[in-house]
Amino acid sequence: MKKQDLPQDDSNLKSANMTEVLYVTDENDNYTTANSIGWEAKKAALDESMGLINERIAEAKQNVANNIVSPIVYFMELNKMDLQVLAAYVGMWQWTVKRHSKPTIFKKLSDSKLKKYADAFGISVDELKNFDGK
């Protein structure tokens, strides 16, 4: 694709003040890089995936409010993490993090363990302990 033909359609990248680096050819047919904020096909794909992510966040929030899961699940979804990623951030086994996702176990966690989760989510221990999903 020629540099001057690079699409600059509005997308989620623009609203996040981000660009995507792509390889293009310049006026001499030499490869170079250029920034793009997206194009229509990419916008559709990003919109679809963001919609799904927002649904998962809303479901996790509702599950916390209904005392089905602990706030760890909500903040994990909010930060676009999965069990494996969160376990790596907090330095625990995946099964341990999964166990901490149960409200009864979560309520018994020490502040030092909660601090690991809070640090991974970029929030305070109080925010994590007192989040009720409402």
C-alpha cells in the first residue's frame, strides 16, 4: 500500500490516542513505516471485541453484586486479564487465584495477599475489599 493511500478512518485507536504502525511504500517504492488510526474493517472488529469485553465486565459486576464471585473477577475483567495473566502478576498459582475468586474465601484473605491483587489492578486494598458491584 502506498503511504498516501493509508486509511485514517475513525476507530477506537483514535479515542485512545493510539496509532498503529504499518509498513507502506513511499513515492520511490521503498518500504517505510507510517501511523494509522485505523480503517473501517479494523473499526468493525475493534467495536465488536470491545462490545464483548464490556458485556463480560457488566456480567462480572453483576455476579459480584449477587455474591457469586469475589471482586477479583470484576477487576480481572476490567483490566482485560485472564486467570493465567493475573496469577503471573500476583505470583500465585492459577488454582489459588481461582479459589480467591470465591466470596467466602476472598473475605478471609489477609491484607498482604489483597495488596498483591490491588497492585496488579492499580487500585487500593480498600477499593478491592469494599467493592460490592453496585
